[in-house]
Amino acid sequence: MRQPPCILWDLDGVLVDSTRYHYEAFRMLLEELGRSLDEETFRTQLLGLRNDAILTRLLGPLPQEEMARLAHRKEESFRRLIAGRVRPLPGAVELVKEAQALGIPQAIVSSTPKANIETILISLGIREAFARLVGEEDVTRGKPDPEGFLLAASLLGCAPTSCIVVEDAPEGVEAARRAGMWCLAVATTRPPHLLGEAHLVVPSLAHPAARAFLLLGEGRKGP
């Protein structure tokens, strides 16, 4: 297999590192509620989870309407904070554009809402590279459940076994493996030893091995 039929990209920590903006948005929200949140706790215990999971861990069980209201306020703050400040991670945009030029279908699978995904992709100038976007509102179960990846594969018309997932989090790597997909992990937000279940771990997407794995089929000899 020289080319993958489709590539499923995580967003935060893969294409961009917007962690500090997510943290600041949550910190501001918690401060209004008389609570505090330190960045170390956010990065080590909450990063990569869905909003409902994060809010439940921070505030305890909440009525659905209150959960939705708080999540909406957090995301409004996030988009305001990140506007004009989006920067791609090394090698990310180049690989997306090369895959697009090769005609490889691509999708985003993220725990963030679609409005955030759209904002970031448009800012990076790569929105048209992605045939499908799967966001928080499209699934009922977040990573490590494989629901999002399986949905994206179905929307693209790709068999799970011929998909490659690009992830930065252990939960995303587990979701990819549970979906029966290939997984390339990039150690941008977590140390490599936490990503060991991926088929390949690279320090950044600028590493030659990332391109070889994604676009040339090197290291992919079986499902």
C-alpha cells in the first residue's frame, strides 16, 4: 500500500497547539464561579477531554442546560482569545497540503466544537483540504472511544483498516487502535513514552518519518 485512502487528523496538539488558550478560557470561566484551575492540572489531567467531561471533573454533576451554557461561554472565550494568534505546528500544514495534492481524502476528528475547528482551519488557510469535520457535537462518546474516528471513516467512505489517524494524546491513540486504524503519534503535548501504542511516534510532523509513514506507506505492512 503506497497511499492511505484517507487521513484522520486530530486538531489541538497536532495541527496547532492551542492548549494555553483552552486553559485560559477555562481558568476565566472557573474564576467567575469562584473556583481556580492551575495550568499543570489542566495539562496533565484534563487536556484532550470533551467539555462535558472537563466541567464534570471540575464542578461535579450539572444539569444539562447548565452544562451547555458553561461550555458555550468557555468556547466563546476560546475563539476570542485565539483569534489572529493561530500558528501551525512544524510540518503540519505542509503534510496536509501534500496529501490534498495527492487526492487523499482527509477529515478532522476533534473533541472541540465545529465552530472552533472552522476558525482554526480557516486561519491556517487549509479548510478546503478537509472533506469532513467531526466535532464535539457529532458524537456522544469522546476519545478513547473510537466513535469519532469510525464516523469520520464512514463519512469519507473509507474502511477503518485503511485509515491513518494522526494524534498527540494517549486517549486518541487508544481510540485509533480500538477503531482498527493505523496511528501516527506526534509528541508535541505528551512525552513519547505515553504514546507507545501508536504504530509510529515522532517528535514533530516535520520529521521525515512522518511523511514517509503518511504518504509513502513506509512502516505500514499490514493492518
